[in-house]
Amino acid sequence: MNGLESYSPLSQSKCEYYRQKIAEHTPPVTESDELIVRTYQRFLIRDRSLQYNLELVKMIETMHVSISTDNFGMPASFSNNTDALDLDEFKTLLDENME
């Protein structure tokens, strides 16, 4: 997946490093401590956002692989399911429940 898997562990280790640095400089004593904390917080937000996006990409790819479509664009599992109700049966059940 274009090296995204290798990015994930690296990003996780960076996030741990940023958390550690933020903890070392909290509460900020000097102006440089404040700057360090703000900088590492920005890095942490950025990397966590990238990790979240990576997880979304993985989920979408998994969905694309698991759902194959037939000639009509419907998932193959729908057309091959012999237990599925046809439209008339569904309408009949709805009518029965309305009474």
C-alpha cells in the first residue's frame, strides 16, 4: 500500500516521543518551554491526524476488496443469495404489518 504500513509504526513512535517531550516541559517555566510545548503539540496533532487518515484508507481498501460487484453494479452477495426476499414478498410483508 505504497509504504503506508511502514509509516504507521514510525508515526506511532513519533507520537510517543512528542508526548514525552510535552510532559518534560509541562508546566512551562520559560518562554522556550512554551514554544517547545506548542510545537510538539502541533506535531502530535498532525501525526495523529495522519494515523487516523491511514486507518480510514485501510478500511476503505478492505471494503473494496471484500465487496465484488456483478454486471449490474450490485454486490455479488446480493444476487447470489437464494434466501433473499423478492420485491413482491417484501411488499406483502409490509402490507401484513400495516394491518
